[in-house]
Amino acid sequence: EAGVVQSPRYKIIEKKQPVAFWCNPISGHNTLYWYRQNLGQGPELLIRYENEEAVDDSQLPKDRFSAERLKGVDSTLKIQPAELGDSAVYLCASSWGPSSYNEQFFGPGTRLTVL
Amino acid sequence: ELKVEQNPLFLSMQEGKNYTIYCNYSTTSDRLYWYRQDPGKSLESLFVLLSNGAVKQEGRLMASLDTKARLSTLHITAAVHDLSATYFCAAGNYGGSQGNLIFGKGTKLSVKP
């Protein structure tokens, strides 16, 4: 069974440019998470989807970040415009259900460098 | 607000030695996860602890949960080089969004021969 797939794996952009990350969760997992992991830190939740609904986006910087999960499967996270402080690894995770009793499976992440 | 603290943040061990990583959390949570992360890789789930007194073991790693003390430990027995990685604990956000996990900063473990 395929795991969580993310692309691209690496992205280098100049500040003020837009960037987008894509995630395909494990088949059958209806809950999808986007996390940001800064260097030397643990992951921090940006947004959580249950099917196509964003049920928790309280930590998403909405002035420059946006996300969508059309049809409740794949998801895209966008930053426009990117700032230097956005350099981090962006992790996507999925789980079978919404409760934190359900194990989250993480993708390989996208390492973003903003110059 | 749930906060999770790990210590130590860095740990250098000799092969064959034992050590314990501690994970404290600030408010009620009865769901505790341990993850492993190798450099440049994603997080791999190690243990899920769902009740007070839960103990799980896999190879040289053993995790336990004390919900009354708000403490989980990850004990390493007779460390080997292959255990070198960063270990994260994460607690379930009991009072808020129940699907969310709050992660500690991680413990970077280096096992030297």
C-alpha cells in the first residue's frame, strides 16, 4: 500500500514568489493534515481537513497561505507571496478518522528554501 | 493550551548504555505518541499510548505513560548505532480540536561506538 505522497520534495524560490505543495493521502484516509516543521523543532499544525472541509485552520496564516482539498482526496497548500521566514519543511499527514486516537501517517515532506 | 516539553533535547550515548527520554505535557491528555525521524526523512510512528499505565516495547525501545503525572518516557536499552535519530513525542489536544497533536521539540539522539 502506498504511503502519503508529496511533491515536490525540494523547492527553492526567491522571496515574494508564489509556491504550491501537493499531497496525496493514503487511500481511504478521510482526514488530512498539513504541518510546518522549522529546523530543530517539532511539526506544527497548519490546517486539518475532514473530507473536503477544513475543520481547523486556526494556525494557518491566512494573509499569505491558502489550502484546498477538492473532492476530499488530494490537497494543495499555497504560499503567496513567500517570505524568508517561510523556509521550513512542509509535511502532509493523513489518518483514517478525525480523532487523535487514529494514527497519523506522514509523507516525506517538501523542503522549502526562500532566498 | 496544551504544551509538550521533551528533555533532553540532545543526547549523546555510547553503544551498550541505557538512557531515558522524558516527555511532559501541560494539560489533560490521554493520548501520547512517539515518533522517530531520520535526517531528511519523514516521521515514523513508534508507539501509541492510550491509557494510564500503558507500556509498549519494541526491540530496544520501551515507552510508558503516566497520565496523572502527565509524563511519558522512552527508555533505550543497550543502545546501538542504528538508533541514532531524532525522537518526538506528541500529545493529543484533549480539550480542543480532538484531531490535533501537539509535538515536543524532539530529542536528537546520537549513539557512538
